[in-house]
Amino acid sequence: MAVREELAALMRDATKNRSQRRIARDADVSQTTIGNMLLGRVPGQDICRRVAAAAGIDEETMLRAAGHLEPADPVDRVKLCLRAPRMLPETERQLRQVIEQIEAERAKNRDNESQ
């Protein structure tokens, strides 16, 4: 079972307003499943959908956090690639430079739009 910090963080936020027990009951899953998700352990898509509905989380957000859907933003997709365990240091450096350039361009565009 894969571990994803994005999923754990999403579930931590969800359990601030609802108990693990209630989410588990409403999603028709075990409380252990909810506990595992809080640790970032990824269940199947069906369980993610049911837990999202029970926890009041947008389904697409849940599926992306669990890794069942690709990130929508190209920068997020590149950041996902950076987590690869066998990336060459030069490739990683180049990808990080691309991310910085894109984010700087986006900030510049936002500044121009607000003027």
C-alpha cells in the first residue's frame, strides 16, 4: 500500500470537524481504514470516493491526494516526478529550475492582472 502525505493531510483536516468513527460509519468502511488513511496509506478508488462523500471532501481532490488521478497543474505534475527515487541529480536540478521559472512567470502575470 502506497503512502501519500497529501492524503494524510487531507484526512487530518477532515477529522477536525468529524470523528473517524462517524466518517467510517457514513462511508461504510472500518475505522481502521480511516486510521490508515490518516497515516497516508492509500485505499482503492471506491473507498476513496465513499470516504470523500462521508467526510465532505471533493471527490476529485481526494482521488488526486491518493494518487488515483494525475495532478491537474503541470507544476504539480513536475513536483510529483521529483519524488521519483532514482532521479539523476542534474535532472532534478533542471526540473527545479523549470518550476521556479514557471512560478515566477505566474506571479508576474498575477501582478499584471491586478494592476
